[in-house]
Amino acid sequence: MSSSTVPPASVRSTYRHGDLRRALLESGVELARAGGPEAVVLREATRRTGVVPNAAYRHFASRQALLQAVRAAALAAVARAMEAELATLAPTPDPAAYARASVRAVGTGYLRFARAETGLFRTAFATPLDVEDALPDAKGGASGLNPFELLGAALDRLVQAGAMPPAHRPGAEFLAWSAVHGLALLSIDGPLRGLPVPEAEALGQRLLDMVEKGL
């Protein structure tokens, strides 16, 4: 390795125990934000962090290990976007109305995140691991739930409020998720990717109307 690729010792010595892993993960998240999962490369993350590759291997043994950690962080970001939409809901004495609004909010947050953070969205769903896996970095905000769990909780509220028959609950999250995820992909990678934001928003709300009625 040439000396030009080795950062000064003073740069590396600033990391305390645990700081380097976080710094590498933050670099990986920025790579994913800009270029999706294909852009998450361990050597580039180490270069951006200012350390030699051997130092990174103590925290991430491979590119796949870094990608899984970045993917968990991306899932957490999706969850926070969904929680942000939930937080906008006004209190209502009608449990059924609130439950329906909750389902709409988690779907709206999901679709908006896909358009606003396309690289992270692609990364969140780029690997074969189940999305409901309890990944250490995949928790969201105040709820501590990942995106799949947030959807499930919203659907549970529908049943509890009497807005959805209990017999319809099993598997409902897969049906709702498939519809919303399909529109998200069409909006960022398919023929709807050039749709103006107001039209994309309106289309998303129509889809959520359809999902709600179908449940």
C-alpha cells in the first residue's frame, strides 16, 4: 500500500472504542443515500472515514456485513418517516376513524420516503433477509418498531376498533404492503418515476383508499 492511501495517525487516533464502527456505518449510509446498495463498498467507506481497511475489518468483516448494517439503518429511517406521519394525526374520539387514519399514515410515510430517499429505500429492501427480522440497528423512533411492525400495529388497531373483521386480519399486512411497495417501485424505478410530486401524492392517496376498502 502506498503512503498516499494511509491517513495520518492523528486522524485514526481520534476514534474511541465504538466510534469507528459508527463512523463507518455513517459513511455507508451516505454511500447508500447517493447510490443505493451497489454503492456501499467497504473500501470506499474506510476511505471516507479516514482509516486503513484493516481497521475497518475489526468492525465489519466484509462488504456484506457493512451492507447489512446499512440496510438496518435504512429500515430504521423508513420507520421514522412512517412515525412522522403518524405523529401528524389529530386526536379523535372515534377509534375507527383513528385506526383508518393510522393505516393511511404509515402508507403515506412509506411512499414519501421512497421518493425523497430513493437510495436508502432501495437499500432497505435490497437483501434477502426478512424485513421483520430484529436487526440491531433497524428500530425506528419513539415506538421502537420497524416498518413491517408499524404496519401490523396499524392493522391491529383496525380490528380493535371494529373497522376490520378479525377474520380478515391474518396476512393483511402482506396484501397492503404489496400494493404500496409496488407503487413505490413504479414511482422510483418504473414508468411513474417522472410523475410530478402533486400527481404522485394524489395517486398514492387513491391507492391507500383502495387498500383501506379492500381490507
